[in-house]
Amino acid sequence: MPSRHIRVTGAPEAPLRAALSALRTELGVPESFPPEALTEAERAAKAPTLPSYDATDIPFFTIDPPTSTDLDQAMHLSRHGTGHRVRYAIADAAAFVVPGSALDAETHRRVTTLYFPDEKVPLHPVLLSEGAASLLPDRARPAVLWTIDLDADGRTVAVDVRRALVRSRAKLDYADVQKRIDDRTAEEPLALLKEIGQARERLEVERGGISLNVPEQEIVERDHTYELNYRAPLPADGWNAQISLLTGMAAADLMLTHGTGVLRTLPAAPDGAVGRLRRTAQALHIDWPHHVSYAQLVRSLDPHRPDHAAFLQECTTLLRGAGYTVFRDGNLPPITTHAAVAAPYAHCTAPLRRLADRYASEICLAAVAGETPPDWVLAALGVLPHEMADGTRRAGTVERACVDIVEAALLKDRVGEVFDGYVVDVDEHQPTLGTVQLESPAIIGRVEGDEQLPLGERLRVRLTQADPGAARVRFAPA
């Protein structure tokens, strides 16, 4: 089944809760933090390591989903000469986690925050990730402050990284940001998000990078029940993502220049994978002339259209080879770029939710200061890629299984009903087996028939199985 982004609203009750609890047990998901780790977190929350540089006069703001409280990033945008200045404050997890401590060991066990429909399993204790370390509005917080100067075309001309005390002034969400920018009520630091975001998008096109506007599948609570919807990303989602990409690219450049780092890498897709996508495009009646590159085609697609949305889901298969690559002492790895970014890139903007970012921040701080990274950072580089690979796989499994469980729970009383949908994938070796994307509800499930399935075509399907306990939904051609 194609991978997809998931957003969850509300907290489900039984039988969903029982199925989700069983999933956590099956995957060995950590439950509560060890007592000694919680004690350390409580101590750190009361007395974190604070930086000497005070940047609380800068009116930062955050952009996140409305219910999020684990806020990793805050930004302030301004004009600077003929270009722009991007100030990007990243939560300083290292101000709260002592290397070699019980809390540090637990973050290495968890690796990433895991999101379930009924609860979140955080990388750090909640009193840190949603409290003392989170860049919540109107609260002074230790941060790693990036200052990136751009020229008139949006190209990076100067980078500075330092620890700073910051204070966010506002917690904004994507819909509100889009509305303020569209109706021109946004003040300049927010209004510039569009200007800078579009400039960076133009540079992405120029270098051959790709940002997939894959629709999100939302689990939404309504009237004590749950339903699934599709949400196509807003332009503001993309502009905000460009600020994070800009910072990740700046981090990678610093690491490569100074000879030590941890990169997020992705090799170029093999010809066979691109050829399969071309066949999928043909089946979905998407015109892909041979002179048009993959990147150009992706940018022309409309995620609101079912056929285009289905193709974008398939495009995510080209991202499956992404991994973490470490290097030190100037010994650069054979692959230093991320094929989708079309440039070197590092994860460094989500340290409250992703382990590797804490290490990336430390390496970049050391690089700017002209120093060697701390010993505790260098000691972890050998195992960090393996830890991140395991954690990322587990997060992907959780994402897929949660949607399967919710889909099955929503459909469990509708076995035998007929639905309209599109065939978005067909098994190359067994063409009677594939994937169908329903028009309503927003469900993607397996379909199996007696004849070859018509890839890209509308198909009426009958629900033959919906079992929340087994996280399974099955359809057959009607």
C-alpha cells in the first residue's frame, strides 16, 4: 500500500483503543519512561543549561498543526539589503539531556516520537517535549539559533549558528497563515514567508529537486465517531517546508566543509523504478512526454484530483532508499546528496521528535565555532545510522498499521456494501491483486478479483472484509 502522511484529530474509544493497544504491544513500543529518566527530566526542566546570548527581543512565531504542543521550530523573517534574513530557532534538546544519562539512553531506545490516533509516544518526557523545551509562545526557551542571509534570488550568502535564549510571540497554524497571507493582513515577518518560500521553490526547480504534495489522510473525530478525509497541502505548507529545507541544506554544507557530520542521503532512483512510474502514469492517463523530467511532471500535478493524488502516492516509492550517512575527519562518503532535495541535506530541525537532530545541531555549532564536536557526539556517530534506520522503520510501521486499524474499524459494519473508487496500484506479478482508493470515505485498501485489474480506472468495489483486530480491509470488484 502506498505510504501517506497521517494527521489525527480526537481520541478514539473502544474497540479502536483495544486494537491500538495491541499494536503497541506487538511492536514493543515503549510505555512509560524509567523512573530515573523522569527524575532527570524533572531536574532539567527546572534548571536547563541556558545560553549567554539573549535573542528574546526577536518576535519569533511558530507554524504547526493546531493541536501540536511539541514545537521544535520558530522563525522570524525580515528584509536584509536586497535579499532576506531568515532567523530559525530550533529547540535545544541538549540543554535538557545530559550525555550518558538515563534520559539520554532512553532517547536512543525510542529514536523518534510515534503518533497513534489515541496517544503520542514521545521521544522525550512530555514535561520537556511539550513543556520546558518546547518553543511555546510567551516563554523564554534555550534554542539553537540559525541566521541565514539570502540574496535577492533566495540563494544562501551567509550562515551563523549559535545558542540563544528566544521567546516566540505567536503559535500559528497552516490554515490561519494561508488566510492571513491571502487576504494581506499578515505583518511583514509572516508575509515574507510567501516571498521567501516561492524564491526557494524556484531554486528547487532550478537544481532539479522535488517536493511531493501528497494529500494527507486525516483521522477526524465527529459526534463521538470517526471518519477519514483527504487534505491536500496548502501553499503555506510548502513555503514553511522550504524554510526547514533551507536550514537542513545549510547544515549539510557546514558539515561537509568541516569534515564531520550526519547527512540524510538518498541515491538516485534506479531506471526500473522510474520506468514503473511511467507505466503507472500511462495507466492513470497522466500525460508524461519523454522530454519532460520526473521533477517537472510532479510539479504540474494537482493533488485535489483523484488520479493525480494516486500518482503522487506512487511517487513516494522513489524515496524508500533514504538513510543516514555519517562521516568524520574529512573522510567524505561516496554519496553526500539527497536525490529528492537535489543537494546535500541534513535533518536538524526536529530535535524534540527525532534523535539525530540533536547530534546535527552540535556538529554545526562546533563547525561555526571552529571547534571539534563534543566527544559524546563523535562517540555516537558509529551507531546513529542504525538506530535511526530502526526507529524510522518502526515509525513507518506504526503509521501504516494505525490507518489500517482505523479503516477497518470504520467499515466493520459495512461489509457487503459497494463503493466507488480508483485502482491506484496493480501487483506486477499478480495483476488480479492491487490497491483501490475510495472516493468516499477516504480509504485506501487491497482489492482482489478474478481478472486483471484496470490500473488508473474507476472501479466499483464491494467490501468483503473489515477486521480491526487484524488491521485488514479487503475489497473485490463489484
